[in-house]
Amino acid sequence: MVSHDALTEIPDGLDLDLAAVAYDPLTTAHVSLHGVGGLGTWPDTGVDAVGDEVVLVTGAAGGVGSMVVQLALRAGARVIALVSSDERTALVPKGAEVVSMQDSARASELAASPVATLLVDTVGGARLAERLAWVRPGGRVAVVGYTAGTSATLDLPNWLLGDVAVLPVNLLRRAGEGDAVVDELTALLVAGELAVTLETFAMSEVEGALSLLGAGQVRGKAVLHPSA
């Protein structure tokens, strides 16, 4: 038995596996782009409309990163999607420029001549400070996750000169913003206009699934089937 408050109605046409994992990427991506990132409304970069935005997304093959890519493209922004390795480029939704961190030449170009107005960072870690330099002065970074590590060190003089705002995506405090749009976003998912990539695991595979999650190697979101 579970309490009524723990249950939610699933829309017709929504796969049960998707229903189990869709809320987080849908709402986190929306809040990151709009509630925190102020997509199309951040004047310090000279942005007057969404079409002026260049959104850089780290972890773009993951569940949240992939949804950020889709929603930013759907809104009309240019998107640069970063992935950790060449083999993960195929997991990024179509329409973005996909850059593997193994492509050191392109990564160096992005660092040397920053074009991004908004960075949605889903990986965190020690190299977050480096990625701030990939954002144009006056831009901002919405920090969503920390799969690459929980600590980052900023060189304050360089950060001040770079003039990039670092903003936390706190879904506990902003839960209402996600709840307000989840039905609309879920309808797009059911209609096939958005997609959440997922990988299913049997209960016997839970140890391996956790290892893959920890290494950032799950294709999107992980679904565990207890009866499998």
C-alpha cells in the first residue's frame, strides 16, 4: 500500500519506463534554461531574443543534458553539445553542433574564442572553472550536476575579469516551476516531439548499472526492472 500523495496519473500513450524517469530531465532542463538561465532575457551578453543565444551543454548525451539540448533548440537557440568521448556523439539529439572532448582542436577553439552566452553544466567537477572561460563576458553558467566531482576551485581574479555569473539550479527550491510545466512537456514527449533516452536493467544487473551511472556511461536515464 502507498499513500495517495505518492501516486500520479500517467497520460495515455506514455510508456511506463518513460513515466518512471521523465519528470527529472523534463523539469530540470526547463528550469535550467528558463528559470535560472533566463534564456533570451539576459541583457549583459547583448541578448535580445532566444535566437541570439548560444547555449553550451556539457554531458549532452545524458538524460538532463539531452533534454536541455532539445528544449534550447526548440526555443530557437544555437546549441553546442559537449560529450566526453567520440562514441557518445551519436546519443545527442539532432540539430546541435556536437563536440567530443577527445576533439582537442575544437575544444581549444571554443576556449580561445568563447561564443557561448549560456552554459548549462551537468557534470561539475574540478574543470568547471576552465569551462567558465568558454562563456562570453556577461554570460552565465547554470550548474545542474556534479558527476565529474563535487568540488571546483575558482581563481577569483580570472573569474572577475571573465565576468561570468555562476548560478545554482536548485530543484528543491524551484520545484513549483517544474510542476507548472511538466504536463505541457510530458504532452510533447507523448507526441514524439521530445525524447528521453533510457537504458533498462534487470535486478541482477544492479551492480553493473550503478557502476555505469557512476562513470557517466549510461545511455540517458537508467530504469531498473525489479521483476526482470
